Amino acid sequence: MKFILSFILSSAISLLMAHDFNPLITTPKKTKFAIMIASYNNEQWVEWNLASAINQEYDSKFFHIYYLNDCSTDNTLEMAKNLVAQMNKEHLVTFVNNSEKSTSIGNYYSAIHSFVPDDHVVVILDGDDALAHSKVLNYLDRIYRNKKNKTLLTYGQFKCKSSNTVGWCSPMPKQIDETCSFRQYVHLPSHLRTFYAWLFKKIKKEDLFYDGKFLTMSGDVGSMMPMIEMALGHYQFINDVLYIYNDTNPISDHNLSKAFQEKIDRYVRSLPRYEPLDPIRKRYLDRTLKELSLQD
């Protein structure tokens, strides 16, 4: 009788765990992507931006685009909808039109929690930027399907639209990685930013707030810092250019108020570090930090 009860309990636990998605355990046969585009007054770049996502040479059953219009006062939304209709891709794009102005990270937070299953990889594409070529998702798929090197998050290199020059992104220094001290490092994980929705949903909502509301600037820092800490040992830097950054937009954060952007950046970096999700990497980190403290 005890054996039967034990078997039933064991089977129930196994069944429960089977429905609890964990990309550290599960490897997709084909990666599912959710391309997130938060956009505000970007009519000048709508076609360039949105077409770069629609034209991905990836099985359309495995990716979807969410176009998040943040109360644009120009023709951004109308132009985006017309483009999708002209390309006959209505099945591929979901439009979310805010009734009240939010922020980039506020848009992403609401959309990811509302629409994106845990097992989808989120691809962040700002409304005035573009994916570098039509095989970006194919490239990412190979990374996320690597069974030997489980990946929860990627960041990488980009090119500037105005000059076609390569950006400043680079791999994290070994010491920064070993001590999980990303918040003390001058650079942050930047474009192209991709991550499992499962990982993003583990960020505490209050850590994406400043002065009682979603971060108005530096939302990329606010979200990527906790995620790369949690993904310790399971993130990748991509040196190949997958993203075109539009440095010509006059309403970009760094053009509007660089001083305030730096203030928010300092605030985010002052927040407590998140623990790695991989228990092996967490034990290694704890041992490393203990050894360093004994040396001081």
C-alpha cells in the first residue's frame, strides 16, 4: 500500500513539473519568438522598422509581432496598420493601442505579462530601429536550441543608422561575470536584447519603478540588469550585428535629457542584486564572493 501511494505521489509530482516550464531543463525543437515593438511618434521610420520584423525568413507559425503604440500623436499607428494590410500580414501582427501614455518598459511589462507564454523568447525592437537582416530569428534559434549551452538571454552588437559604424557592445569581462557585478560595470547588455518571457516575469515590478511609476528612461537597464544576474552562466554576447540603432531620432532618451537618463541609470545600479537561477552557478558565486571577502 505504501508503495502504491508513493508511486501515485511521485507520478503527480512528475506531472506537475512537466507543466512547469524551465528553459534550464527544456530545449525547444523550434524556438518560439515574440517580437516586441514599443513605438511613439515614429511615422518617419514605421516602414523600415516594422518591415524588418515582418520580413523575417522564419516559419511564421513560430513568431508573432506585438506593435505597442504608446499614444502617438502623429500617424504612426495608421501607417503601421496600413503597411501590415498591404503586406497581407494581419495574422502576424497584434496591435496594442494605449489609452494612456506609458513608457517603453511599461509597455513591454504589460504586453509580456498579458500576451507572451513563458516558453517564448522575447525580441526587443524599438519603434525607430530595425533588425539588421531577414535571418535574425534563424540566427537566434540556433543559439536557443543549443542543448549543451542553455541560453536564457542574449545581447549583442549593433550598427548606428547614421554612420553605419559598429557600436560599443562587448563581452562581459571575466571578473564581472564571476562576481555577478554587472551593476558596477560601465557597459550594459544592449541591442539586440532577447530573453525568455519566463525570465522577464521573474523581475519584481517595483524594481522597474522610479518615483512611483514605470521608469521613464533607462528601462533597458532596469530590465536587463536583473535578468543577466538571474541568467548568470546562461547568457550570450553576440558579436555579429543583428540590430540597426537609429541614432538620428531627436526624441531618443539620450537626446531629450542625458542628465536624467544618467540619474535613473545610477538608481537602477544601486538596487540589490538578483540571485542566479542556476543552483550550480549560485553555489559557485557564493563561494567566489566568500573567498574575496576573506582576502579583504
